[in-house]
Amino acid sequence: MGQKDSARNQASAGERASVQKLRQRPHAQVLIIGGGINGVGTFRDLALQGVDVALVERGDYCQGASGASSHMIHGGIRYLENGEFRLVQESVVERNRLLRIAPHYVKPLQTTIPIFSTFSGVLAAPLRFLTHKQQGKPKERGAFLIKLGLSMYDFFSRDGGTVPRHQFRGRKAALAELPRLHPGIKYTATYFDASVHNPERLTLDVLQDGEKAGAAGPSDARASNYLSLVSVRDSAGPGHAGSAVQLRDELTGELFDFTADVIVNTTGAWVDLTNQAMGAASSFMGGTKGSHIVLDHPELLAACNGREIFFEHTDGRIVLIYPMGDRVLVGTTDVDADMAEDAVCTESEIDYFFDLIGHVFPDISVDRGQIVYSFSGVRPLPKHDATQPGFVSRDYRIERRAGNATGAAAGSSAGAVVLSLVGGKWTTFRALAEHLSNDVLAELGMERKVSTGKLAIGGGAGFPDSEDGVQRWIKAHMANGRDADRTAGLLTRYGTRAEEVISFLDAAPGSEPDRLLHSTRELSVRELEFMARNEQIGHLIDVLVRRTSLAFRGLVTGELLNEVAGILAGPLGWDAATRTSEISHAQEVLKRFHGVQVHSLVA
């Protein structure tokens, strides 16, 4: 994603520890290619089973579609119309489960649907259900259809659910709750799903759980970002039957071979291209692009009254307006993706977003100056031919290819088995990883030892279950000049893993205490050093976009770029030229992929 143009001068710091672990033992029972949430979830699950597993990601973890989501953990009410009942049931079960096992990042989300008619769409719905196509001009779904869908949704949520059932409001009561809504509404329907405000950090938690499980067990689970699969090699490693793939360190350009008995391809929309690089071209994928914008718009934020507004736009597309902290997320589009082009939010998509805001909040004006961030990703959907993007299944399947799939001679059993993941969505990553891991275990002749169904994820372990509990935690961890706001920020960013971070912050060498950055009160010098040592920082942009939410909220300045780059230079071994290159690279990524212009400070 545009990160190959950055300087690679990190050799002065020595080879990265994550790469060293792979080079020193260049074989694993399983090699996972792709570090989005599904690949990382599978890595964790396999490590917990005692499997010798390795994972490589060509960019940063959660950089692709996993990092370009709508930040929702949801059952997918609209999938009912596609007849995907199994997926909806699995999704609501997993939503409820993530609320319990990842409470530091996954929170209940009150959602309201504005409704403009009573019976509209009743005749068109059966045709959409049967054909997965829009028949003629879109007809907005009325109260009858929405009531039917939400009743089914509640039914699927009945086992183990922790969220209230849906409620309907008439026009008067609806406008009393949300007075800025379009005055022409007839009803609103309100129900609960869940949100994930830090998908990138949740992915990192899952990854670190896998690494710790491997370190504590018989295997040594290891993973590295900025490590790409280049090609397949004819010769396998000594003593191993698996085929060798050639890996390239994207930060140094160094190449080395790695062998595995099973290769798991979880590269999302790039699955076919990854298979092609392994000598077995496929045509499984047909991803669609989804874009979002983030607004600094207090008026729109207040109009949402703390809830997501989720509705059908005039073109039949399901869209959302979603308050996140002091910002508002607006999305999403659903158009066929051209894999030869960068996934970026276009001007026409921005016009579309402004139009959909006006559809439900007609007296609230929005302009481009209020956009602080935009992002876009390609959904890993299956090839769908003539099916319209909005009707393409969000379910997943696993494609298996044996032996010669990685370049071994035809008819030979020497090549590794390749399992390719087609599809998959954020909400079901844990269940999907369990399914994929079971297939891998079957290939290896092993049995499952541990279920992840009730296993807390990362900083969700022991996370306070009430606001009073949160306040007690904060009070107990204030020390060394760290005030309540700073301590609360650490708990929000890391969950209960903040205790490990705080121990590092408070163990500053010598007599010099930790200090907050001049450019932001949300980070300190020691916290950046902790990230550099423990979170596989490859580029400056990783901190701004995926280790924190500073870019998402439009808080990146030239001063921040200079200060963070200067602090990271020590632990990452960046010289002056590399620091300058990293700042330029961050500016380029922010402008090219996120529509954010950050000017450098004059030296």
C-alpha cells in the first residue's frame, strides 16, 4: 500500500527480532500468509493447540481490509434478506461472545433505523431474496419489513445474548429522541449491535496472545510484519518434505527461504495473487471497495445522540452515520474493486456521503473542510460475476489444494498443502479461525486441545465490568505524576495490558522520569519506546494509524511527525536520513490514502 518507496535503512539496528526467529528456524508445520484479523486469529488458535506455526505479513498487521472496516461487530441484519441465516446466527453469537472476551475494545452499540414508510418494499423483497439482485428502481424497506427482520434478528440473538431486544417508535416519540432527524419519518427502530473502536489494537492483542501461547508451549509461534512471499523455490529445506517459499524483508530487501507442511493463505482480496506467486493461479476472489470518511462535526455528533444511525439510502445501499468519541464516521460504499489501483476514497464517494447525511439530517450542512480522515479497503468477497456487490455473500469458505500447489512436480506429494480462505468478516473472525484451524489440524493429524470460545483476548482479561470498576482501576494505577486522564488513556489503548506498559513507563533508567510529548498529551517518550520494543513498529506511519488513533481523529501535525520520529530513532536505529525519509513517507501515506495534508516544520 505505497510503503515500498520508503528508505529501508534499518540494518544499523541489526536484523529485526521477529525476522531473526524465522531465519534461525526456517521451517514450521504451518505458515500463514496474511496478517489481517483472520490470519492473526488462526495464528492464535493454532499456537494454543501446540502447533508450530509462523505468520508473515507483507505490510503492517491489520493494514488492509481489516483496518478499513466500519468498526462494527454486528450480526448483519441485512444478510437475512440474502437468506444467509447460518451466517447471521454465527455472527450474533460471535458478537455476544466478543462483548464478553474482548470488553476492552468491543462495546454495545445502540443503533437506530429511520423509517419513511409502512409497507414499501414488501413486493420487491421476495425477488431480492430469490435473485440477489435489485429489481428495477430501489424501493425503500418500510416498517413492516424492518420489523420482520429485527424480530428474526432478536430470535437469532436469544441464546447467550446480553443486548436488549429492538424497539419501535412512532414519529412523535422518534423526533423527541432525535429532533434533527428528517421530519418526514414515520417511525424509528432501535436495536443493539456492537462496536470495535480499536480494530488494529484488537488484532495486535490476538497476535500477541498467539506469540505468548507459543512461547509457553512446545512450539515457538512466531510472526513478522513487513515480510512478503516472493516466489516458490524448487528445493525444500533439509529434512523437511514441505516446499520452500522465498520471503523478502520489506524493510531491508533481504531474501531467505522458508518451508512448511501446510500453507494457509489469508491474504484477503489478494488470495488469487498470492496463489499465483506460489505457482498455482486461482480465481476465487471478487472483492468490492468500501470507503469511509471521518468528520469533525459537533453538530452532527450531537444530532446522533450517542447512537449509530443505520439506514437504506436512495440507491438501496445500507449506510451508516456513526459517532466515535468526538468524531463521526460516515460510510460505506460498495463498488467492484480494481486490484490494479490503490483503494482510496474518491471525490464522488465523498459527494455520496454528504448526500446520505442530508437524507436523514436535512438541515445539517457538511463540507469537505470538516473531513479529518478518509480510508478505503477491498472486502475479501468471493467472485460474484453478475451478482450486484451489495448482494454478494459475506460468508466464507476454505479452498484446499494439495502437493503441487506450491511448485512441486506434478503428481508429487512433496509440496505443502495450501488452504485458501475465501471471504470472511470481522465479526466472525474467532469462529472462522476455529474452523480453519480444525482443517489444519486434520491435515497434520492432530486434535484440538483448547477452545477459544471463552478465552479472554489480551487486555480483555480482568477488564473492569462497570464504570465504577474502571474508575477504581484508574485510581489504583496513578503514580509518578501520571494523572487520571493519562491513566484512562492507557487503559483505553491497551485494556488491562496497560499494567505491563505502566511497569515499563515507571522503570525509566536513571533518575530521568518519563515525560509526555510536546506535540500531544496522549503519548509519552517511554510509551513510544515500549511500542518500538514490543509491537513490531516498521514505519513511523504504523504508530499514527494503527498503534494509536491519532491519524483517524485528524490529530497529526508536523510537530508530531518530527517528535515521534526522533524518539523512535533510538530503539529502531534510524539515522538522520532515515528519520527524514520516514517523515516524508508518513506524509505521503496520509495524503495518498487518507486525504490528509500534513506540512513539515521548517528546520
